[in-house]
Amino acid sequence: MMAVPAVLWNCANLAAFSIDMVLNGIWGRKIKDLAEAYDHVAIPAGPAFSIWGIIFTWEAVFVVAQFFDAPGFANVLPELSPWFCLTQLMQGLWVPLFTRSDPARVGSGGDIWLWVSTVLLVFTAPCFLKLVAVLAALPPLGA
């Protein structure tokens, strides 16, 4: 099997992050209001979503840093990038799905958009955990 050049992983990570940011930019403004409208224990209060500013910042740091030739970075990209791309695309897709949901339909079991966005969120978690496991397995810097 032929190895994928690091620059292709770099570009895939950049593309997935960019798609996530575009989807969040277009549909993300409604999330806080919807979260407050649902008023459900499984949905955090609107201000809790502000953590995503920090998360997106660190994701952007990764996307930029990966283009620089840090020792060993190219070696981890083949294992890390598929999970990073998948979580980025799933995060991004969740936003338009969730924001299409209708809180007025909660009493009748919710609408299809709420359920689809919930299922997507559930499937995003193991992908993110795999990403974390790949990072946790890296040797310490300078080792």
C-alpha cells in the first residue's frame, strides 16, 4: 500500500476544518436560542456553547501547526487525520441538522431533525475519543 504524502493529510485536515467553520458560520447563530428553547437536561444552557470558541481556536492552531515541519508530526498524520477529518465533518454537519429542529414539537417526541442531529452527535463521540487516543499514545516532546 502506498503511503499518502503528509501534504495531502495537511490539506484534508484544512478542508475538513474549513467546512466545519463554514457550516458553523452559516447556521451556528441559532444554537444558543434553540438550546434554551428545549430546556432539557441533555442539552446544555446556551452560554455553555461558548466553550466552542476555545475548541475552534485550538483546532485552528493544529491545522496551521501541521503545515510546519515539526519533528515526528508527519509520522502521526496518517493515523490522526482520518479521525480529525471525520470529527470535523460530523461537528459541522450537526449544526445545520440541529438548527432545523423545532422545539415546538418536543411534546410530541420531537422532529426528525432533532433525532438525526442527536444520533450524529452520539456517533461523533467515539470518533473524537479515537482521536484523543491517538494523541495520548504519542511520546512526550523531546523523548
